[in-house]
Amino acid sequence: MIENLSDYIESIIRKPKLLETIPTELKGHKEFVLLLADTKIGKMADALQGFPKSITDDKEIALKYTAIEGHSLKHFSDRLKNDKEVVLSALSATGSAMKYASEDLKNDRDFVLNAVKVRGHCIQYVNEKFGDDDEIFFEAIKTNSVSFKYGSERLRDNKKILLESLKGNCAMIAYASNRLQNDDDVAFYVIHNSPGNLEYLNNRFKDDEKLAFIAVGKSGKAINFVSDKLKNNKELALLAVSQDAFALSVLKDEFKDDEEIVSKAVEQNNYVFLYASQRIKNDRNIVLDLVQKDGMIFDMIGEDLKEDKEIALTAYKNDKNVSICFPTSIRNLIGKQNIITCLEKLILKEQIESETKPNLEIKNKKAKI
């Protein structure tokens, strides 16, 4: 027997892999097992696998372990999996521990009622008849709104229960009956509290211009769920990108090619330029203005403009890290030279050549005459 349990526990804390090689004599040592629980290290409960019945059938040990890690219930005896106090202890740590409870407890109405008051979503692991029990189901969603999706068809058509569930999680509208998804009160609540869930409401709400403006005014990306007719509304699109620049990503291609809308989006966040049309990404004036404000936008512009030395220089002056985005052609021209000096010289050279070219053409024409 290891004489100093505390020292051995400290060794396990320093090197958790020792959990895999616990000496046989310690696996049946109650004091050691209780001390092990206090470490709360990862996979601590899994170490119980293979421990003798004197340990896995000990209620004191079970209560301590399950309160720390609910899933440890699976390692205890059938007797303890049928013990209400032990199972409730496991549920206090995690609702999914209910799947390890005995079938008797999963069918015990009084116990299930108490259980859902601790962890509402444990209702998914009990007898399905409780998903149609008004009292149990209502208590479950009060504890955890997500429990709504485990209810019977009848209860998911109950307006009072749905509204209670929506208080905690409006996404539960997705699991409501068609009748309730077409209910004015429900739609009003969802649109005002979680407009992104407009997706799950009846189509008539998606085609309501007034409601669409309310929804998009609260969540720009809600425009993704309005009717096709309203997706063509430029005013609504402008509102969407004003509320959330990244709403540009879900707009119609027509609006991604609209300079006013793209400008409004970029005002909020430069990086949504990624979602602009190729035509706009290749607009030299727009790109020059943007890289002057944020050099790294250079990485999102049209490939042809990346060859533009003035744009590259402007971007680099704003953010020197942008040089990693320069095309090979520009990197080769720069070589080991100072980037700013080199680009400025190249730009000046191009300007001189540009100004000289017309004069040369005129001279050549005169010479031919």
C-alpha cells in the first residue's frame, strides 16, 4: 500500500496520465477515491471504470463524484443509478446524465418533475409520455427553453407554453406548430426580440414591409429571410448594411454591385469589401480611397489592381504588413530595395513614360509625313 496518499494524489495532479495506472490496492481504498475526487482533473471520473463494487456501490462516493461530473453516474452500480438523490446530484452537474439513470426513474412522474426543475432539457432522456405532460413540460421549459423541442406535437401547439419558451430562446419558434408560426402575437414577439428568427415565421410575415423594416433595423442579416420581393428593396438593403455591415454578404448580387450600398457597408467595417462585386473591387478610385484607410484591404481587391504600384504604395504606407499580399511581379521589382523608395521611383518612371509617349507619337507621325 502506498503510505502517503496525499503525495500520490499530488503526483496525479502533476501527471494526470497516472490515472491510467492506479495500483489495484488503491482502487478499493475509499479514502483515496474520495481524495481523488477533490482533484477535479480531467477524466477523473473515467478512472472509476474497473474499480471494485465496494467503490462503485458506495453512495457517499457517488454523491461526491456526480456533483462534480454528472456523467460519472455511468460508472456506478445499478442500485445507485436508481437512487433519486444520486441521480439528482448528477443532474445538478449536467442534464445529459439522465440517460444513465434507471428505467424506473425515467418512468417515475414525481421524480421526473423534480428532475426537470433541476435541468429542464433532461426531459429528452425520460419516457416520451412526459413530453405530453402539461405540468412537467412547462417546468422543463421554465428551467431550460431548449426543452421546448422535446415536447409533444400537442404541447408545441400551446401558445402559452411557446411564449414562455421564447422568453429564454426565440429560436424555439422553429419547433412550434404551423399554427403558432402564423400567429400575430408570436410573430410580433419574435421580430422584436430575435429578428433573425424571422426565418421560421409564416411567409406572410416575411412579405410584410413594416415588419421587415423592424426586423432588419434590429438585425441587418434578417434581410436574408424576407420575401424575394422585399429583397429587391434598396432602402431595406441600405438599412441592413447600416445596422450590420456584414449583411452585405447576404444581399442580392445587384446590391453588391451598388456603390452606395457597398460604401455604406464599408463605412461600418472595411473588411466587408470582400463581398463587393468584382466590378467594384476593380474600381481604381474606390480601391485607392479604401487602402488609404486600411492597407490590408489590398488583399481583397481585383487581381488587376494588385499590379497597380500606386495602390500598392498607398496600402503599404498605411500598413507595412500588406507587403505579404503583393503579387510576385511587384515583389520581384522591389527585390531587397526599400519598398517605399522603390515604388515611388517606379511610379515616377511610369508617369514620365506616360507623359513622353504622346510626344513621341506626334514626332513619329511628323517624320512619316
